[in-house]
Amino acid sequence: MSEEPNLICAPEGTPIILPIQIKRKALKVEPFFGLITDQRIRRGVFKSVAELESAIMDYLDQHNAQPKPFVWTKSAGEILEKVARAKQPSESQH
């Protein structure tokens, strides 16, 4: 086998294969989770799950009121070069 398929584990531990369309959408959502974490979650103190959920919903409402497209700060080539460099040490150990 040349490469293993991209797998994730369901809560029960059952691996499932994701279609490429879902993987692409997940990659688009990750930067947004980073933003909401940095801009709202880490800056707050929440005494309950309900308070945290409320803070997230407030952030989403504010964000959606003035939406802006996500702008990549690196070119695709720069990102792929960094990925290739990151893989080199782990591949050389095998």
C-alpha cells in the first residue's frame, strides 16, 4: 500500500474515511477556529458551559454581521515547502 487513506476516529474509536470534499471544507474551518479561540475564548472567563456557548454565539453574530474573507498570508508554494521540510526529519528516522 503506497499511502494510508486519511482516517479519523469517531467517538467510539471506529475509523472512518472522509470524502475529499469534507476534508477540504474542514481545512477551511480550522483557521476560523484559531481566530475564535484567540479572539474570544482565551480572553474570557466562563463559569459554565452555557456562558461559553453564549460567548461563542455572540462572537459568531458579531463576525457574521461584518464578514470578511480569510486571506492567506503565504503562497501555496511557501506552505508546501514548509510541509516538505517538516516531513524530512520524520521520514529519515524510518
